[in-house]
Amino acid sequence: MSAAPVTAPLPGDALPGLSRAIDQAVIDAYARASGDFNPIHVDPAFAATGPFGRTIAHGLMTLALVAEMLNAWSGGAFDAGGELDIAFVGPVFVGDRVAVSGAVEEIAEVDGRVVAVVKLGCMAGDRAILAGTARVPVGHSRERAS
Amino acid sequence: MTACRRYDDVAVGDVFPAEPLAFEVSPARVDAFLAATGNPGALYREGEAIARAPSMIACVYLIDLLAARGSPPGGIHAKQALRFHRAVKLGETLSIQARVAEKYIRKERPYVVADFEARGSDGGLVSTGRVTSIWGRDP
């Protein structure tokens, strides 16, 4: 990891984002790894007859980027007790560069746990791809370490 | 391989698959997933974390689960909720099953909502969640 995980986040903090270029080879590789060979992702002829007119990336691949960002930020705490609730609001096309981001909205107690509620963003250029929130365990401190 | 089902044949309360799906979190699957998502995997390759898998390996077992539902080609993943109850251990086998929670038509698109849970070999919850899909083309 390039940065130490956050220890005491505060509302308004921005998470270090990440971005990835998407081409058909990336989509095909993800299909092989996930077993998701839905033709809307991997068959240009089939996808041409669908709602987007061309292949689109798997939504869960985009979500994996979001999880990577959340885990890098939290030192893996997201893996051990995180939550996501998102909607895929737009497709990712071949040639897009997807950028995921997050901002802490609040620190809250949920089911006896202290979590950072993170507003998620995901864009491809000026198009929104994904919207929603994550909850990331952040321990028990409500104050930033001095 | 499960045959594709028609939208009208899917009912709220349907459980799929009939017996929980077994999914091994094998090193090969984890490595393939990390490579395909461009994740260098530093969190999973050092110290004690070497026995840990990314929880988002859920991206892989959810596909197996949706295949067991008999979803036809062309479907679109519309929404996803996930909760991870503990970290996933490399090499463990998860038992996964889902239930259709809701069906509805919106803007002439047929939606299916399913709740799932994945349990570890000790029976404890590993993950739970809700998948909202736009149904593919009926066979």
C-alpha cells in the first residue's frame, strides 16, 4: 500500500480515489475471472441489439474498484465488516476511464459499531456510473488523533 | 448448467439453488480476481493477511448464484447491497443461497430482487446482501 490507513476520519474527509482504463480486453479478462460471460459484456454482436448498442463493463467489476479504494483507505477494515448499498446508474463503455471516489459524510454508531458513512462516486468522464454509500468500520475514536 | 427461466416463471419466495451452492475461495480464484480488477493485492500478500481473501470475491460467487437462478442472457445488474460480517479466509468453502424477495416492472423493464447469504464452514454468516437485476431476454 502506498499510504497508511486512516485511523480517525472526520466528516468531509476525502478518500484517496483510484481510476482505471477500460477496454474490451479488460472486460474479457474480468469475464474469465468471474465466470460472467453475459453477452452484453463480451459479445459485440449481441450487445449491439441491446439497450446500450455496444458492450458494457460488468457492474461488479466497477464495484470491485470501489471496494479496493475502501480497503486501501481503511487498512482492510472494509473487508472484515464493511457494507455497501449502491445503484448502477450508467454503463461503462470500452474506452472509458473509470474514476472512483469517496467522501466521509458522517461518523455514526450502527449496531454497536462505529463506522464512517462514505458517499461514493464513480464517473467516466462527465457520466455518473454508480451512486450510493458505504459503511466502513473505523474503530471507536470519534476524535482525530493529535 | 441451469436452464434459463422465463420472467413469468420466477416467483417471490423462490429459493435458489435448492441446496446451498458450495464455493471454494481458492488461491487461483483470488489471484484471477485480483489480476482482472487490477488490484495489486498488497492487503492479501503480506504477514497475517496472506491467509485472507478479498471480501469482494463476492463478485465471483454472486455470478455462480445468479446462474443458479436461471437468469437468461442480456440481464443488467441494477443495484447491489452487501454486508460483510467477517473477513474471508483463503481456502475456505462458503455455502451460498438466495431467495427472490420482490418482482416488479418499471419503465417496461422486468426487475427481480433477491436476498442472499453466504456462510462459512462453521455456519456463521460471512456476507449477506440484496441483488436487483433487470431480467434478460426470455428464452
